[in-house]
Amino acid sequence: MEINTLRSIVTVATFMVFIGIVLWAWSSRNAEGFDEAAHLPFEQDEGPQRTGAAQERKK
């Protein structure tokens, strides 16, 4: 097998993987999970939990 043939095969395979990832990312089956993940940075959390020495200093 010639090196250029191998390069062509790898290029086509990589392109197919790329197209597969794009189709997976834009699939409507995954939309709900992606929307939920997109809102994670905006959720309010309770903040860091104080334990041990930090809690003692606060008193």
C-alpha cells in the first residue's frame, strides 16, 4: 500500500468521525441533556461548606 493511499484513508476516516460527532451533537435526542448542562453555571449553590478550623475561627 502506498503512503498516499494510507493518508487518503486516514483523512476520509477522520472526516467521517467528525461528521458523526456533529450529527451526535445536533441530535434532538441529546438536546435536553445539553440544555440542562448549559444552565449548570447559573444555578445557585449553598457555597463552600465550612468545617474544622475555618468554622472555629468564625465563632
